[in-house]
Amino acid sequence: MKQRGFTLIELLVVIAIIAILAAILFPVFARARENARKSNCQSNLKQIGLAFMQYAQDYDERFPVCIGWTSYDDKVSKGWLYWYERLQPYLKNSQILWCPSDADHTSITGSGGTEGYVCDYAYNLYVGSNGGASLASMEDPVGTVLVTERDNNYCRLPNPGSTETAAYMPPVNRHSDGYNNLFGDGHVKWRKWTSTVTATKDWHFELQQP
């Protein structure tokens, strides 16, 4: 008995169904993949937070110094260390410093040039200034952003009461229209991205006055 093959109409219907399913499922798969990357990034930041706390325990309960922007040659000649280099003994491996959603790990300075940074996260300069803030001086560690997502050594996230109204080198949009933050108490939280990060709305940073 001769077997009957598929007609052209039947083949077109099957192809149309597959296309519709692909259109429905591909965005779902993409979101699932990005959620996995976001979770991986959060895990990185949590481990960086543990490294900060271990460092503080070993150094009179003070956070590491952030040298801010400098020429890489100048840094090498003077023997300076970036904050993540100071934390290196407390980190499991250097890949913790790489966000999985940042494919090239490009290092950018405030002036737009390329520098020798090998970290996808930026340290709040106001925590790392003046020898590094002490744990006791941080009035609101739950609301204080310690590290955020940015291809730069540091960022400046001002005190809400300061005259500055915007963050310098603000975070970048990496995860589902948002980014992850590490806070002063070690917890990590995702925040929705905005084009202008204002000091009064998006950041809380308070240090006790000496």
C-alpha cells in the first residue's frame, strides 16, 4: 500500500506552528539566561562583600582605600593598589570580579580612555576616601552602596545632604533593565536602571562626622 506524504499546506502549517512556538519560547529562554547571569553577578558581589568584611576585621575595622582615577603607569611606579587588589587575598579567584553579562570586561576611565582595570565593579569613593571609612562611622550600612556595576575602578555616590545632585560614573544597565548593588552590611540587591542617578532619590550614604 502506497504511503501518503505531507502536502505543501500541511508542511506550511507545521512550519508556522514551529515559528510561533519559537517566537514565544526564545524570549523566555533569553530572560531565563539573563536571570541566571544576574544571580551569578549577585553571587560575585556577595563574595566581594565577604572579602570587604574580612579585610576590615584585619585592618582595624576599616574598609580598603580607593585610590580613584590615576594613570596606570603612575600607579605601578608608586606601588599603589586598587581596592580589588587589596581584597585579592580574601577572594577565591579573580573571575569573581567579572560580571557574566559584561562580555569584554573593558576598562574605562572617567575621561573615556582605557585603563588597566580588570574589574567590572566600581567602589564608592566616598567609602574608600581618607584612608577608608571605618565600620563604626557608617550610620546606615543597610542603605549605603559599597560597590555597584560599572567598568571603572571607582564611582562617587554622594551623600543625600550634599550639594552634589548626581552620581559620578553611575552604574550601568546590565541585568533586565537594572543593575546589582553591594551594600555596606554585605547584602546585595537589584535596582532598576535610570539614565540619571540622583543623590536624593537613588543613593543613601551617611558617615558620622569625626
